[in-house]
Amino acid sequence: MLDVDYKRELSQVITIRIAEELGFKKDQLLSGRRDMLLFVARQYLYYFLDYYVGLDFDEMAELVQKDRNTIWYSLCTFEKNIGRKQGYTSEFMRLDGIVRSITVNYMDYYGYDTEKWKFRSRRNILAGANLSRVDRLLDKHWADQKRERKLETINGSNS
């Protein structure tokens, strides 16, 4: 697992990058404003902090200065919407590529073995499942990306 200081630093980097990618400032993203776009941006952020950094609700609440119930509600709403709304899911996948790259580079820089690291949500929304809907969606997406790169390498080497 990541050390506490590394978690805090990585969380800050991810928060700033998500805000920038969606056209906000970090302060706006962490504010109490109730704009729909900010609400969705916060949902993405909370999921990334859970999935990639491994923060629990209390750690996230401290970082984003929100109540842990607010975070829980946002993540539940996120789980309901992902995979059902095309623009919502495609924007999430775009941001996921950026956050995954940041996380893997960060971990590699500090000497963590990124090949053995398993990113997972620390929560199980689906009853009887060991993975949430989003975890399965991300696993499928990254497996497809890996397969496409492998095919491109095979096809490119034959020419």
C-alpha cells in the first residue's frame, strides 16, 4: 500500500488535474457550489481517490472538506450513472486514462511495483460481487486497450 504522505501528495496531484481537465480551479472543485458539472466532477474525483489512491471515506472527507455521507451519496450516484449515460461514461474513461497514467508514473517514481499492483475500489456496491460495476467496466476497458496494443504490435511487425 502507499504510505500516508504519498497518498496525500498523489491525491493533491489528482485533484488538481481533474479540476484542470474539466475547466475548474481546485478551489471550485472542492467548494460547496452545487452546479451539476461540479457535482459530476466531484463524483469522478471521489471514485479516482478510492480506486487509485485507496482513500477511505474519512480520509477523503478530510482531503475534500466534505462530510463522509456526502461522499458516500456521490459515489452511489456515480455507480448508478456509469455505463448508462454515454457522455458521462466516455468523459470518465478519458479522465481515467489521465489519472491512471499519473498514478502509475507516480508509483514507478517512488519504487512501487506497478506490474503487481491491483487497483480496486474498496467498496462493493453490487451484492454478492467482489467487484463494483465500475471496477468491472474499467477492467474490461483496460483489457481491451491492452489487447488492441498487442494486435497493433503484431500487425505492425509483419509489414
